Amino acid sequence: MSVFQIREIILLVPIILFALTVHEYAHGWMAERHGDDTARLAGRLTLNPIAHLDPIGTLMLFLVHFGWAKPVPVDPRRLRNPRKDMIWVSLAGPAANLMLALAFGLIIRVYLPSFGSMEGILSAGGIHKGLLSFLILGLEINLALALFNLIPIHPLDGSHILSGLLPLNQAYLYSRLEPYGMMILVGLIIMERVTRIPLFSIILWKPVATLGGMFAGAPFNNLLYLLYQLLQF
């Protein structure tokens, strides 16, 4: 394992834990706002990351920079308007990550110009390099997590959003795919690795890069190149 990879993993651990925790907390918070306190009763309306970790989803975040957490329990029967409210509950997690990404991006906008140039950044102290690396990774991870979870494959949030938007008969047919959702998702990830066809990258990369550049006020490819340079030193 290279020095680059070791430093990246050290920075990724707190970023991923924070991103997943806020994502799941937002689901539970929104459900409670619409009448369902199941998450609170189950001890999941918490900012304790251990309560939300899903082993496979967390591993995927480390390997490919997108993944998922253990879903917060929601009882649609306790929601005031189940179909409509589930859309808002499902949107809450990705929206929370987009807000975090925006916060990371705005800090980068303010912090990055203070170094003046690439040489100024790379000659800065270790604390500054670590902070900049943390900010860029925080921007990338939160954008990837938000957009990945909007893909309409069970059990991702996008599947619940689509179910709420479809007419009832079509939503019922779509729900029959739910037992196979995880197999489809893992199968696509394995297929991407085996065939080296960047299926998820094709879907996710352009919106991640576009939003990342908008939030940080700098081309996203330049930020990733800067991250690589920072983690080499």
C-alpha cells in the first residue's frame, strides 16, 4: 500500500463516518417531522456513527467512493401521508449530503485562494495540506454519496422516491423488484470491476464533477489533481 493510499484512508475514515451518520440521521429526523418516531424508538435518531454502519455499504465507500449505510427504520403507516411523506423522507438523506458538500465547497472557495498558487499550497505546512485534503475529500464523498443514493435501485433512496412518484399500479410492479435490489446493485458493482466498464462513473462522474466545481469555485479535475499532489507530500 502506497503512502498516498495510507494518507487517503486516514482522512476517509472520519469523512465517511460523518457523511453516513448525517445521511441516516436526516432520514430519521424527516420521518419524525411527518409523524413517525420509529427511528427514535429504535435508537437510530442519533449522531453516533456506530448505530448506522452497514458493513458492505461502508466497504464500498472505501473501495469506490460510493456506498450506503444501514437504513433507518421508517414505518409508512405512521406517516400522515405515507406515499407523499416517503418521498420527503427518502430525499432527506441525499439532501443532507448535498448540504455538507456545499459547506465543504464554500470553505474551499475561501481557503484555497489564500495560498496564492500551487507552489504556495505545496510548500505550506502539514496542517494546511491535511485540511485541504480533508476538504476536497469531504466534497467528493458527500456528492458521491448523495447522487449514488438517488439511483432508483432498491434499497437506495431513489427507489423509494420513484415508488412515491409512480402511479399505484406501476409502483406495485416496481416494488416486486425490491427483493432483488441488493443483488442487482452488487452485481453491477462487480460487473464494473470485472469488465472495467465504468458503469457508475458514467452515471455519477459528470454530475459530481459539475456540482463539485460549482460548490468549490474551481474545476473539479483540478481539485482532484491537487488532492493527489497533497497526499504525495
